[in-house]
Amino acid sequence: MNYPIEAVRKRFPALQRTYKGKPVVYLDGPGGSQTVVEAINAGRDYMMRGGANLHGAFPTSKETMEKIAEAKEYVAALFNGKAEEVAFGPNATTMMFHAARAVAKTWKEGDEILLTELEHHANIDPWRKEAEDKNVTVKYIPLDTKTLTLDLSSLDQLLTEKTKFVAIGLASNCIGTINDVKTVSKAAKKAGAVVAVDAVHGIPHFYVDREALGVDMLFSSVYKMFGPHVGLAMIKKDLFDQLDPYKIMPAPDYAPDKLEIGTQNHEGIMGVTEAVAFIADLGEGNTLKERIISGYEAIEQYEEELVQFVRGELESIKGLTLYQAPDSVKKTPTVAFRVEGMTPREFTSRMCEEASVFIADGHFYAYRLAEKLGIVESGSFIRAGISVYNTMEEMKRFVDGIKAIVNNK
């Protein structure tokens, strides 16, 4: 395929970094991607020109409001929603806690909520904590530890007329499994439940259509998709209007502003537009939405080529256990594994020092997953996440680094 990898890499200044005399290979994208230069410059330029708070009569205030409104239009195009449904905040986790306190106000003892065992705990604990406070029953869609997918066979039994809320992750930030959100959402809607989706791990890799998924609440973080540390929530307008978030008294009581608690990270929000624009620049089309969809198609095709090579190589390494769903299950280009005779921290440290390859270790807040696999006490996972700026040469360095360590333990 004709993916413009050299042009892409030129837009990420961090790729110029070296460590131990070698160019760094960044494979820690699931924890936070590198930042596109236009997003970096947007925040800097905003502060250099003069920032301001909102609702003022002077230019810097008006410009700030205009740029925030523009960012929301870009996010709306990114997820196929509406700008008036987009709220910004520090990160997806914080936004979920804010939203949970609001949505749970209608829950009462005897109600039920449904979560899953294949989640970052940001999409478990905000809802679980509220349920516990209100004596609401918490159920879980179980993880099939053999296939590393959600077992949906009992979904109809888990959902009842008492189910008020369902939360599911779009994709596992640890093992890459892409969940069947449509099936869960359709069943939840039939039961009359509100559906929330954690899209954090999905948005760097594929197009997320909120309408096609049929969900009410969607949460994500822009620093996972080439932008600054900004979180976001997109909530369907009719539901958003009904929510009563905790906030200070004079703050706006209309959506989406009522979920934006306190003064926002304005300089960060300036980079949101540029992060979305970067994806659109990889595609073609007459509208922003068309270019975004096309851009994601290019990203998916390119990343799939890289990850197929990596998976094939890792499967052949003796003493390495790869945690992944079957080939028939769609996955992000994220691989999780362990190496016999070494803790994950020992391995990632050696990869850093010996190969200048940056990969992460731990449970990555997918604690329930690591717990069910029985590996929490021994350090959980080694994780490598491929991103839009990685190259096949880097994949070979990564694989060669693994083989060198495995053969010289």
C-alpha cells in the first residue's frame, strides 16, 4: 500500500529522540501516543497570542470560545455526533466519574447495572462506586479466558427489566480485543438501559461511529490519538439535557457546558482540532467526516501489516506466551505477552537498555483481566502497541530485541 510513512514521521518531533546511541522505538502508544507537531504548535501559539477565560467582551476571550467550538465540531465529525453533545475535561477517567454521579441520580435500590470483565477500570469503578452507594446490583459480562473475548452467551439473562445502565469498552487497552459493542448495545436498548462506551483504545486505530454503535455516552482521551492531555465525553442530547451533574451554583446548567467543571485546559483543547485533522489528512473526501473515515482506512491497513508480522514472529519464539484472541476476532495492533523466567519489568527494562525499544509492563488498569488470568502477582503483562508512525524496520528491531533477550537470559 502507498502509506506515507516518511511524511507521517516528520510530523512527530519525538521520533527524533535517541537513547543509548540508537533512535528510540516508541511502542507505548496504548498508554499515550506521541503528539503531532501541529497540535504542539496550536497550544503554544494560543498561549503566545494571549489566552483568556470564556464569556468576555474582548478578543482573546472570543477567540478562545471560537477555537473551543471548532474543536467540538471536529470531535463531532470524529465520532459521528453533534458538537453540542461534546464536553471536554482532564481525561476520560475523570469524565466518567463526573458523568457517573449524574447518571446514577435516578438509580435506586433494586436496580441493576451491567459491566464487563474486559475493561480498563475507568469503565468499571465510576459506575460500580455509584451502584454500591445506592445498593444497586452490579453484574458482569464474563471474560472467556480461553478466547480472551467477552462471553455474550448469557447476555439475555444478564439483562433484565431492572437493568438501568450498561458500560462496555470498545477495545481492550491491554490485549487489543475489539468487543462486539453493537450486539451488547442492541440488547441493552431492548431492556431500556443507558449504554456507555469507553472508546479510548479504539480511536487511534479505527473509525468509531457513535450512531452505528447505538450508544448513549462515549468517552475518550485525545492524548491517546496524537494530541494533548484532554479528555472528552459525547452524550446524546436528550440524555445530556436530563443529566444534573455536580457543579458550582453559577455554572451553566445547559449541555454540554454543565459537565465541563471549572476552567478547562484551553491550550490543550487547541490541539484537539489538529489531532483530528492529522487523521483526516491521511484520507480523501469532500467533507471532514469523509476524510476521517478514509484516513482511518489507511491507518488500519498499514497497522495491520505491521502487527501481522509481529504476531507471526512472537508466536514462533519458544518460552514466550502471547495473550490474544483467535484470528477470527478483530483486534487493535496491540500485543501482550510474557517471557518465561523473567518478570515483565525485568524484560521491559532490558528492551529499553539493550535495544532502545520503549514498551510497558503491568496490568494497565485492566486489573480484572490480569486477575482472571492469574498473573497479577507476577507482574501481569508486557505490552507493545503499534501506532501510525511506526515502521517495519522498527518492528524488526523489536522482534530482534526480544529474541536476543530470550536467547541470552
